[in-house]
Amino acid sequence: MQLTTWLQLVLGRPFRRAGHRTALVAAGLPLHLAVVPLWLWLLGTMAASVRVPGAVAVTPLPVLLTLVGTPLLTVGQRRRYRALVGKDLPRPAVPGPGRNWKSAVRRLTGRALWRQVCYHTVAGPLLAVLDLAVLAVWAAALVAASLYVWIWALPPQWRITDLGYTTQAAYITAGGLALLFLGPRLTGALVRLETRAAEVLLGPSRTEKLARRVADLAESRAGVLDAADAERRRIERDLHDGAQQRLVSLAVNLGLARATLGDLPEDARKVIDEAHREAKEAIAELNDLVRGLHPAVLEDRGLDAALSGVAARLPIPVRVAVDLPQRPSPTVEAVAYFVVSEALTNVVKHAQATRADVTVERIGETLLVVVADDGAGGADLAAAGGTGLAGLAKRVASVDGTFSCRSPAGGPTVITVELPCAP
């Protein structure tokens, strides 16, 4: 059993994928040689133009035919890989949609087209030589390894009269068997070389791959941010409709008990009073927590109402000016709200300001948020101890926004935030 397994590994593994790879090489041969006649025509025309000046007029025709046939050959190469080895070659970026002359110029001057031309005109003929060499190795290996079959197909009189062929046939058969074992490795190496050349010249460039990767990561990050914002809104609804309502009901019942049960002992009344006070404090803390997660007024009425509510709760006067023709996305809206809310909290805690101004407006595809105060200034974005500006900058950067803080000693402090809100 172990000998059978060993024979399968030694004899079967090299030939397991050799059939598909050899078919890939054979199918690529005509595609690699398709442009060669055009270049021979071009060289012949150029040689003729040296003797006959009028012949130079037809010289561009092979080049034009090459440019026209390049996309068709590229499609053939992609189908060859997909059908025979199940590999999809990545496609380069399209220069731009449309069928007007500008789109045609973009395609003709794009790097993707000229990389394809380089593949079919330079790499293709070189790969065709290697294809012929590998196919010749396979043909020679099959013929040499089956030499005894060809010999036994000859008339018996020849085999009897000329017995010297046996030694030579043995050597040739051994050489054919060696080539049979070498063939899959040569084919595999050639297929890897062709695949690498096709990926580099027929696929996207390194710059395009990096751009696609950045776009994919940006889209993935946007999805994560949207999911996190939706989860915050769900938690806010659950707290508002569940725990908060239960605490309100508890506080009401404790208040009724304190007002209606007049014959309670003093100790029991103190316990009820304490429980009633704790319930009201818990409601207040839960309200602050809910507003910190995602205030309901922001989702229902937008930034103007939500920021006005924040300003109304502060001990200093705050002027709020919101000019938005349409609401931004929920994620951008939430970031703008939390930036203003945290910035105003910092103003009250650290700035020693007497007033503050909040301006929110949309300029093109950018949401501009400006928070200014007349405080003492000196806010430091890199400070580790306590303004929270670094956290605001990270929150803004999470949606590809920009954050800047200008706070000279003596004030004023101006925080400027730009958030992308493209549709």
C-alpha cells in the first residue's frame, strides 16, 4: 500500500495538471504569433520605403491594425486563462466612459493600452518561441517513449532481419521517459512565466492596484463606521425606550409613595426619600449617557436642533448658526455633532470663556464646522492631559476629514473641522 502511494506521488503528481497547462501553452501560441505578420509587414514596408519614397504612405497601416487588434487579443488571452486554468486576470482601470473623441484619446494615450501593445508585440513573440520549445519537448518525449510501439507497427521481416535496433531503441525510450518527467516541470515554469507577464502587462499597474486597495479600504472603513453609528442609535433607542422608562416609572412610584403614605416610620420615609433621589440621579446620568451615544433629536430633527439643545444646556451664551440645504449622511452628521458637543464642553471646563460661536455650513461637498470662543487660549492638540482635542482629531480623521485648532496664549480659540459629505 505504501509502495502504491509512493508511485502515485512520484508518477502522478507531475502529470496531474500537465494536461491543462500544456493546453494553455498550445492555445497561447497562435495568440502570441498573431501580431508577427503585421510587424513583418511594417518592416517590409519600411525597407521598401527606402527604395520607393511613395511606399512610406502605407507604413502606419500595420501600426493601426495592431492598435485595433490589441483589445481583441487581450480578450482572447483572458478567455484562455479562464477556460483552461480557471484564472481571471485582473483588468486595468478604464480611462473613462463614453464614446466621444475625448474618450478615444484617453484610451489611446492611456498606459493600459500601451502595456497591452508591449505584451502582444514584444513579449508575445518571445513567449511563442518558448511555447514551441516546450511543445517540441512534449512531442519528442512522446515519440521517443513510444518508440517500441512504432517499431512493432513495422513489418515482422524488418524486425527479424535487423535486430540491432533494440539497443538504440532502449536508449531512445529511456531518453523519452526522461523528457516525459521533464516536460511537466518545463511546462509549469513556462506557465508561471506567462502568467506573470500577463498580470504585469495585461492587468492593472502597481499604482492602479494601490489605488484600488485604498478605495476598497475606504469603502470598508465607511461601512464599519456606518455600522457602528447604527449600533449606537440602536443602543440609544433601547435605553430610551427600556431602562430609562423603567427608571422614570420607579421615580414616579417612589414619589407617590412618599406623598401618600403619611403614617410611615421615619426610617422608612428616609429610605424612600433616598431611593427617590437615587432614581432621579440615575435618570439624569442615563440622559447624559443617551445623549453621548446618539441623541434622539439629532436623528429626528437634524444638526440645527441638536446643537441648539447642547448650547441651551451650557452656562455661557452660545450662538449657533447652521446653514445646510440638505442633511449630510448620518455618520458625518454624528461626527459633526460630537465634535461641537465636546468642543463646547472643553470651552466650559478649560477656556474660561464668556461666550462661544458655532457655525455649520456646507460648501460644495464639504461640511465646514467652526467653534470659536473668547477664552484664555493655549489649547494644545498634543496635550495628553485633558482637553480631548486629540480624540476629536481622530474622530474627524475616521471619515477622512481635517481638524485644525488655532489657540494662541490669551485667546481666542478657533476649532475648524472639514468633513466630506459627497453624495
